[in-house]
Amino acid sequence: MNEWLKLDNQLCFALYATSRAMTQAYQPLLEPLGLTYPQYLVMLVLWEQDGVSVKQLGERLMLDSGTLTPLLKRMEMSGWLSRRRAQDDERRVDIFLTDAGRALRHAALAVPQQLSRKYADPANPELTQVRELRDTLRELLTLLRQAPANPEG
């Protein structure tokens, strides 16, 4: 069999499997907060900058509106955020944290700490390899986003 077509030789599969495993690692930490992993990502953006538009949020999370809108509706029903049409442009919908959403931030502070304690090598408390990997993945993401859609063209 051609080595190029072996599953274990595929970077895309390694990234996919790792992403799924990371999401699964977060799940038990987020469950007590009542958050799913995608909801946690939304909250991270809003805790950084409250009042972003749906478009800005989608760009930041690399999600389309078809995925983001139902997610935001569920989060609004949970009482963590509100969606409001912008007064200066009715086409734009802005997302704002509620008091409950802001309060959730305090409880969520423990999530990254718990995750690093759970998976960190005790001999490497600085998590240097994890930070280097994160930076490498960011570089790869930048390269992939800059690449032409059709590699033949």
C-alpha cells in the first residue's frame, strides 16, 4: 500500500483525533458549569470583549452563522447572553453577556488550571512543549488560511 494513503501518516487525521480528544478532556470540566465545549469557546470570546457582533464572533471562532445562530439561541435561553440588533444597523446582531454570563467567568477560571494539572508533566510545570505546540498550530492555521483553495491552481 502507498505510504501516502495510510491513515496514521495523515497530518489531518492526527489533528482531527487530537481535537476530538481535547474536546473530550474539557467535557467533564465544563459539565459542572453547564457549558458544552463550543459554548465555552463563545464565552471565552465574550469574556475578552463583550458586545461583539455575530459576524465578528463567527470570524473569531471560524464558525458560519448556520452553526453559530442555534448555539447562541441555546445560550440565550440558558441566560448567559443576549442578542440585540444594533441600533445603527439593523442587519447586525450584537452579543452581550448577561449578569449570569459574567458571573460564570469566575467559575470558569478553574477550567484551564484543572486541565493543565490533569495532563501536565510534573517535570515540566511550565508546559513549554504545550505552548510550543500551540504556537506551531497557530502558524499552521495561518499557512492553511493563506493557501489557495485549489492547490492545483
